[in-house]
Amino acid sequence: MTANRPRRTVWIASAAVLLVAVVAVVLVVVLRAPGGHDDGTDRPPPLSSHAAGVQRLTVIRIGNPSDPTGGATLADGTKVGLGLLKRYDGTAPHTARIDVLPDGDTAKAHFHTVKQGDTVTDYGVRIKVLKIWRVKNPADDAVDVQVEPAGS
């Protein structure tokens, strides 16, 4: 009986080490996946390196919703503002929350939880989510989007 105890102990210790290694690998993969938490030293490249029509939405600093950081003007002159809401603890790691508001009317703002690759159509604009930048400080998060009138 005594000979089985060391084997069992070695087996249990090996299983525990393997489990910890698997959990560590999964966490690294999830945190480094597109739209996940980027390293705090990683910053988005300058927006000028992107194609025309691409905008970078940054976190709205003065209330939600207000002060859009992007948008488009429709053929009828309507201005549709876009903004990124600050993430809070518990927010899914591969998502961002953007708001869409016509002519700065915060009472009519629509909120959309999006992930990379999503396309949202609202208030006459089509918004394609190209990249979600999640960094250490949630106030510095950003989302690169391509915005165009929905009819085009």
C-alpha cells in the first residue's frame, strides 16, 4: 500500500501542474486575441496609416452620451455622431460599446455592444468595426471603424 501513495502523489501533482499550465495558456490567448486586452504599452498606430473613411472613436470623456468623437454627414445634412463608451469591470473582453446619435440629440442616442468585424446600421449610417483597442487604462480604449451612409 505504501508503494501506491508516492505514485498517486506524483500523479496528482503532475495533474495539478498540467491544469495550471493549461489555464495560463488559455488566459494568454484570450487576453491577446483581437479585441481583447492589449498590452498597456501597445498603442494604436497613427490613424493616418489607415484607408480613407476610417475613423478612430475614443472614449467619451464628458458623460454618456455626449461629445461624439466621430461621425458622418448624410446627404440631407443630418449629422450622425459616434462615440465610444468607457468600459467598466465585467465588460466582455472582446467587445466595445458605441453610441450613435443624430444631430447631437442625446435623448435619441442608441447604444450598440459590438465586437471586431461587426457591422451596425443606425440613423442612416453603416458602421463596420475594424479593430477594438483595449488597453490597461479603460479611459484610453479606442475603436477603429469605417463609416459610410447606409445607402451606399
